[in-house]
Amino acid sequence: MFKTSKVFSSFSVGDLKKAREFYGQTLGLNLSESDHGLELHPGGDAGVFIYPKPNHTPATFTVLNFLVEDIDSAVDELHDKGVKFERYDGDIKTDAKGIHRNGGPVIAWFKDPAGNILSVLQNDSH
């Protein structure tokens, strides 16, 4: 039944205007508006729907991962646009730039204006 269904993910935000500015301008993603929220068009067949929720609570897990060829360049570019990267200790310890390089994928986490966690993840498949 689901093999031919179109699949998309979704998550909530508290302020759709801030989300539009962040995802459209800061991250530079293609987006469109619907009657019920924003549709992100990051490429390929995948889509992401962002909907407003008056009592929004930020996700405590990563809701979107962006594969990048060069994580240092991506982090620098986002930092220049005002994006602040999360700092972690322990098993997912990050360096001074906010990048986790010690085992597992090379990844850096940041939050959208609603507090949802996003990441840039180095694409090591090349």
C-alpha cells in the first residue's frame, strides 16, 4: 500500500513568519506557502511541511539533516548568517566551531527560531 505513496515529514513551529524568514532567507531553501503552513522543497522528491502550533514545544531530537560536501565551509557560512551552533560534551563532544568529529558522522547541530534541532552532516560518500 505505501510503496507508491509520496512521503514527507513535518514538524511544528510557534511562529510561521520567523520560520519563513529562517528557512527561506537564512538557509536559502525553496519554499511555498499553503493554507496550513510552509512547504520546504530541499531537492529531490522529499518534502517537508512546517505547520504553526500555538503551544509549540521544540523537538528534543534532530528534525532535519542537511548533507554537505564540506562541513567547515557550511558551518562558516551559516555562522556568518547569524546561526549559532550547539556545543556538547561527552559522547557527542563538539569542537570550538560546534562540529562533532570524534567517531560517527562529522556533524554540527543548530536550532531554528522555534528551537527545533537541525544539523549539517558531512557527506562522506564521495
